[in-house]
Amino acid sequence: MEFSSKLLQNAVNEMAQLPGVGKRTALRLVLHLLKRPKNQTEEFAKAITQFRENIKLCKNCHNISDVDLCEICSNHKRQTEIICVVEDIRDVMAIENTSQFLGHYHVLGGKISPMEGIGPHQLTIESLVDKVKAGKVEEIIFALSSTMEGDTTNFYIYRKLKDFPIRMSAIARGISVGGELEYADEITLGRSIINRVPFEQSIKNTH
């Protein structure tokens, strides 16, 4: 792709680093920004910069937040003894949209994936173990996607926690195998949480 401007080329190259954005889509987006009033483009750039500089991770659940303790963790009406384990904020948003879960979350920040060089120690698993050790957790709900990486992560955490006196369950397989939570419809996802099964049973169902 030939560019008539080095500035345009640099902008396109940066935009093309976004997931799912190729060079042609990046060019279209950059040209769209160029057509917008300058103040709108400046506000767009300001929002991204402020987000990157000021965003926090909740000190309790590791969810993305504006403050040290996110709105969910600071809500006294939530059930602190039930923790739903998810991959990232997209899964929190998907489950919250169902209005079927009133507990807390624990955001892992990814899934165990040797192919991508992601091991257990790069996730927030030890933080979850510490919560269970504190003795205030009654149930852990595994809500990772039904992929090999998701199942591997679930099983790793299960092995770390199996000797503690807590219930461990997994969302029902209403979510298709290989499917991501963020793409599940709210009714299906809500039912999969309500109809969750003991984790040991979920292991048997996948073999």
C-alpha cells in the first residue's frame, strides 16, 4: 500500500495494530477521523489518552475500574461469599447484563495458553487462592469459555482449591463448546448461571 503522506502512513500503521483491523480498514478509519471536525478528533484522542493513563484495576476482583474498588465490589447488596471466575471485563459485562448473578467476580486477565506463552503465574490465580484461604468464600463458579484453554484453566484452579471446604461449580453447557461468553445471548447465559452444575460433573460431561 503506497502512501502520499508519511503522517498518514504512520497513523494507518498504528490503527492497524488493533485486533481485527487490517490496513484497508485502518485507512478508512484514519480518513474518517481526518474528515471530522478537529475538536472531535482531539476529544477522541484525549479520551484514549486519559483511559490509558488513569484506568485502574479493582484491588479486590481485578476488574477494570475508575477507582480502587469497583462498583460491584463496593456494593453491599452483593453476595461476597460467591465468586464467579471470568477471563476479562467483557465477561463481567455479559453476565451483568443477565441480571441473574448477585455475587462477586474474579477477573483472571486471560486463560492458560502455552501456545501464546501464558502460564498460570501470569494470571490472578494466586489472588483467588488467597481469597479462599481467608475462609469467607462458599462457592466458586467457573465461567470461562468452553475452549481447550478455558477448560485447562478451570481444571488448574480446581486442583489448587479442591482441598478447601467450598463448592465449585461451572456454568451449564447452554453455551456452545468453543463459544465466548460475550457473544452469548442474555437468556442463554442467564440460564447457564442459574443451572450451574458441580465442577466434577462438568469434567465428566466433557469426556
